[in-house]
Amino acid sequence: MIARASLVMLLLMPLISVSAKGAESAEFIIEMVETTLKDGRYLMDARIGYQLSEIALEALDNGVPITLDLHVELVESGTSWFWQERLVDSHIRHTIRYHSLADSYQLFEHSSQQITNFVTRSALLSVLGEISGFELVRVERLRPNITYQVRINAELDIESLPLPLRPTAYLQSAWKLSSGWSQWPLEH
């Protein structure tokens, strides 16, 4: 019964208005990035504000899993984007979903395969936005007398949406959620 209701919702999603209603308040913001040197490794802490659009929230509340991708790069400062060597080119991926039977939200962290349950959507989004102790690079990989920048971009992965929803998501700006690239200095 629940599976049938989810299938019907997925099939009806493309019929939802193509308006950008609610898209104005939807945004991803890289609020803070800090790096620290510990035991010969640079670690990164970050805070990302995830504000989903109304249409993405509606889909989430109807059981559609939403994957968010945090792309992290470490590059030399002062070189052209095209020529920048990327010492780090990593992705931190999370999938969020709502389980109606359990009346809870779930956060799945792809690299560790860890699942965490939350009672409220706001609690889930708050925890999702806190990155702590992410290992960027070992200090021996860095060249002396060179400064480095941490580049970071958070976005909703449209390709991970269920197939029937993707054409609509590509056409609606409310699904194209991204922080854009931010640069932060690697603090020595």
C-alpha cells in the first residue's frame, strides 16, 4: 500500500507546476571552513547551511531520497583555475529520506555506510551541515613556501533522484540547488 502511494507520487511529480515558488528561500551556503594541523595531517571542519526548496521538501516528505554532494578540493593559490593541480579532489555524499512508517528522517553517509535517524527534518539538516575532522591531506604532500586554498561546493545531485522525477528536476530551478564554489585558505 505504501509502495503504491510512493509510486503514484513519483508519477505525479512531473505534473507539479514548473513555477519557482519557494525557490527564492532555497539555497546552500558555505558558512565556515577551518583547517587544523594535527599529527601530520590537515583536517577540515565546515558548516554548510542547507535550505531546500519547497518542492524538494515536499518530495522528501513523500519518501523521495535526496542525495547531497559536498565537493572538496585543495589547490595551489595564485594559479589559473585551468592549470591548478588538485592535491585533493574528494566528495562527501549524503542521502536523506523520510520514512513514513517510522515517522523519522534518515541520514545515510555514503563513505562510512552509517545511517542516523532523526525525529525532525530540521535536526537532520542541522547535523548534515556539520563536517568535522575531514582529512584533507598529509603535510608531506605539500610543497614548502606555497600557499593553498580549500575549494568547496555543496549541491543537490539531480542524477541520484528517481528516474521519473529527473526530467522535471532538470527543468525546474527549485531543484538546482548549489552553494557555488567558495575558497578558503589552508591555515598553517
